[in-house]
Amino acid sequence: MTRIATISLLLLLSLKLSAQEVRDFGLWGTVSYGAKISDDFDFSIAQEVRMAQNATAASVIFTNVAVDYRLSRAFEIGLNYRFLLNDQERGVYGHKHRVMLDLQIREKHRQWTFAYRARAQSEIRTRNYSNEFGFAPTADFRNTVKTVCQLNRRFEVYASVDLRVLWNDPRTPDYRGIDRFRYRLGTDILLAREQSIGIFIQHQREINIPRPEVEFMIGLEYKFGSRRQLMES
């Protein structure tokens, strides 16, 4: 628990806000399926749509495929592939391909769970993006701290903070460092043996850039499949 608290404090202290903000409201919707491959391996696939511009336009649509391996009760590693469609202008979507490697640490104390996830991710931009940099990849490092309280067998509430660090982007070669953070509050409800729904509110802020975007959004999630993944993602 001490390790998770220390990481949380470091993330909060590292935030730096910027001026000239661009504000928006969004709505996110996700459907995901999880399967237990073995005692140690899990598989999941998710489809998500993110509405922006005051929830009037689909700004991001993606499919995510993941495999997770449990090293122990406390440690887990995961490999993800995500195909994204990003809105460039009305009706024109740019294609992105992203690979993510996760390391997650969990500590459980009675009804409380404290988790930290380190994620290294890299992506390339292909169709409908400028050819100026070719397929030059970007690289980011994300840190997520999450606290979960399980109220009973069917309900849990959680809070999380996510901090993204830009490591490499040929489009902004002069900057490396923190460029975005997210706060999230949510709840998950187990509907049946293999189904759950979730709802959350989120505040997202870009920082250390000239015109940072500040977004407030509501998210809706429906999960089915492996019970082990329904209340843990």
C-alpha cells in the first residue's frame, strides 16, 4: 500500500497547468469481452467509440485486443494491440496502430484494492495522415494509479489518476515530458454471473503545450465473459 501511495503523490506533484485552454464535453461507450485461457492467462477484446465536440461527433473509434499473464497474485503483465480511427475532419478518419506493454501491481486489503499500472506504448500513423514523417513511430509512458472499494459482491466504486509522459514524437522533437493527465470516478455493477455494466465521469487535461485541450466526459461500459475480468479492468 505504501508503494502505491508514494507513486500517487509523485504523480499529483508533477502536474503543471497551461493557459489558453480549449474546453470540450465528450461521451465514451465501450463493449468488451473477456475470456480465461488458463489459470494465468486472460484474453480480452474491446470496441470503443468516443464522442467529442459536445458529444456530437465520433472523434475516436478503436478496437483493442489484449493478452494478460499473471506472474503472481500481485503482479501482472499484458500485451495490447489497438487499431484506431481518429477524426481528422468530418467523415475523414486517420488510421493509427498502437502496441502497449503493461506491468500492473495490485495490493488488496479487505474490501480495498490499490493498483498501479505502468504502460509503455508506441504507435504509427498511416492512412489519411501527412507523409512528412512517413511511418515514424511515437512513444509514450503512462502511469495509472487506481483505488477500488468493493461495497458488496455486486457493487464496487473506484477512483483513478492517469499521467502520460511523451517520450518521443518526431512531430514535436523539441519536447519530452508530461503532456496529459486524467482523473476518473466510477462504479461497476455485476449484473449476472458473466455480465457487468459501468459508468464513470472523467476530467482530462493536456499540459505543457500552447493550446491544451480540457475535456469532461461521461463513460458507459458493458462487459461480458470471464468473471475474473468483469470487476478488475
